[in-house]
Amino acid sequence: MVRGMRVEDIRARYRDAETYRFGDSPALSDALLALVRSGRKRATCTAIAELAAGEAEPVVGRCDIVLDFEDRPQLVTRTLELRRTTFAEMTEEMALMEGEDETLAGWRAGHERYYRRAGIFAPDMALIWERFEVVEDLGGAHDA
């Protein structure tokens, strides 16, 4: 990352950008950022309950800033597609685009653990699945 680059600096170029993080810990965030950088992860999902807690809702066409767990900007992504679904209705195609697992069963197990840690898991929980592209990689996971 360019030293001193701040969210405000990036928002000067991407005026409507919101910020978000992958995962719920520094280690998970770093692992998911690495999957995005490798090209393997090109989708994610957000629980509607997370939106109620203040997370910004994705918008097709908008560029957003991905932060690490130290609030440092890492990537700029653009939302390409959104699908509303539920945990139980997640398709294998959608799950595998998230790049975290080899099977739908693996996706379900990992995401159930994640949502249970957040205290919001239910088989019928509403999700927004998002397909995105990387617009700009702002550097590595840590300053050099």
C-alpha cells in the first residue's frame, strides 16, 4: 500500500464509495484478501442482519473500498451483480465463486460457523450475494 494513503484520499477518486471488510478477524480478513488478490475470490455475501447493524448495502456499479482489520485500504472493488437469496437456497455456483471452498457443503459449514460467531445464523436467513471485480489493488496486506 502507498504509505499514508487514507480512505479520504481514495474517496476523492471514488466519490460514492463505502468501506467494508472481509471476515471477522485479522487472520480471516488477510486470508480472504489473499484469495481476492489471487483472482480466486470474485464474490461474497452479506447477511441482511449485518445491514441492519450498519454495514452498507452493496449497489451494482458502485466502487467500494476494502479495508483490512487495521482500517487500512487494501482494494477497490466494483459490484457487478447482486442476488437476494437465503442461506438454505445458496447455489453451488454462487458459493464456489466466493473462492473459499471446494464444495457447497464446505461453504455451508464455514459460513454457518461465521454467522454463528456473529449470533445471527438461521437456515432461512436472508443474504445478498455479490459478484465483484477488483478495480484497484492498493498494495499488500501490510505497509512495507
